[in-house]
Amino acid sequence: MMGVELELFVLPALMTLGFCVFTAFEVKTSWWRKLLKWSILIGGTLLLYRTVGHMALVFPILVMGVGAIVHVTWCRKHKIHPVHATPRRKYYELRGVE
């Protein structure tokens, strides 16, 4: 029977997918916000694993799914391309990032 190895394999795969898809949106995000986001996602999953086993993988998948829905909705509302982050200047202005 597989232990926490499954979570430790799936989490980096999800992180890689997230980096590939949303890199254009994270260019000016501070390092500490990125670290906090991934620490919560990884830490939350590993803590949940201790209580619910492999069902803990629902947590990162759910968080990333909800985040993607909110992201696409917000981008469309503000007329920003949800994959390419264009127009880039407008995107960063709306986020308050310089």
C-alpha cells in the first residue's frame, strides 16, 4: 500500500502545471506571496493526509480549480486575456503591482 508518496508525487506535478499555465500572471508577484501560497497548499495537503489519507488530494485540486474559475471570471470581467495576461499593463494596474 502506498503512503504519503502519492501526495509527494502529485503536488509537484500540480505545481508544475500551475507554473506553466499561470507564469505570465506571476511575473511581478513578490517571492513571499508565492512561497506563502505554495506552503499553504502543500502544508494543508500533508496535514489533511494525516487525518483523511489520500482524500487529501482533493484539497489542492479543489483549491486550484476554484482559483482558476475565479481567475478566468475576474480576467473576463476586466477584459484581460485569461491565459496570456494581455494587456499586461492593465492587468498589473488592476492588481496594484508596479
